[in-house]
Amino acid sequence: MCLRNLVFSFVLFFGLTIFTESRAISIVDTGPGNASGNLFTNLRVDAGVRIAGMFTADKTYIIDSIEGWFGSDGFIFSSDAGDLTFSIYNEIGGFPGTIVNTITVNTPNLITSQWFGPSSLDWYVTPGVYWIAFEVPDDSTFSAITVQNVPSPLDKYSNYYDSQWGTDFGEFSFAARIQGSSFQVPVVIPFLPSAALHLSFIWILFVASRAIT
């Protein structure tokens, strides 16, 4: 029995499955903003710093990449290579809760400001409220700046201080971007059991008769 016949027999028994196409989309994009030598528009990110921004997923997404806008302004702040952790948290009580996904990557010296972060992640998030976080391990040599005057700020921002997430820095923001695709659940259109049974029986007899002849 050829593959085409097997597929047709499966459809008769169980129904027709329809798959819809998924496209690459921007899940989060604050825009990069503009770095400068102004202490009030640049946010220093180095050892021990943990910052997070809240966003909402309106559907199930497959996250492919997560990025921050990091670098040096070439004036006051410089950049150094080192480990940087990119994380997604769920939301508990208006702040980051438990980690949903996380990855630590060795980040190069970002001499010029640019989008940087891991890709090919294949992370799943279902509809809900989440936090994107950039976290520098205590022993990391990573150092860079990210800008605060972003065009499209996230819903809320938080920093980790004194063993808990809060807003001790007052109002601040940072540039972040998440790319991915919407997760499409296949739709199965079932046939009526009696009709499927009769059609399947007739089809199997037809295939068997052709195999014999």
C-alpha cells in the first residue's frame, strides 16, 4: 500500500487535519533609543545587576530570540566581555516570579551599541503576563550600558535589590526585543463515525483488490 493510500485511509478513520502557517513576528520591541553621555539616560549593567520588564503574551508563542540593546556610548561608559543571563519569568504579585526559561551566554565586548542576545531558543510561552530579564552573575566581568529613553517602553520595570524584586531605582526603563512565532495548534475536522467506518471499509477493500490484481 503506497503512502498516499495510507494517508487517505487515516483521514477516513480520524478526520481531516488542517495546519496553518506560522510566521516570524516581533513579540516585544521597545526600540533601541539613543545612547549618550547623559547619566540619566544610560543604565549601567554590570556584575550583580538584575533588571526586568513586564510584557503580555496574548497567545501562545514560540520564542526564537531574546535581545537587549547594549554597548558603549564612546564617551563616559565602556563595555567589557563576560557572562550575561537572559531570562523569562512568570508574573507573581506584580513582579517577576519563577523562571520559565533562562540561558547564560558569554557576551563579547560591545564597543558600539547594538542588539545582542541568544537565538534558536525554541521557548514556549502560553497566554499570560511575563517578565523579560537581563541578569549579570556576581562573578561576571560583563559590563555595558543600555538606554532608558526607549520609544516604546514595556508595561512595567523592576530591579533586583536586597534579595527581592522591587522598584528601588525609581522610574527607569531599558531596551528589549523578543522575536518568535505564534504557535498554531492543528485543527482536526472529524467525520461522523458511521460514515467514516463505511467509507474506510470500502476504501480498504478497494486498495486490497488492486493489490491482488
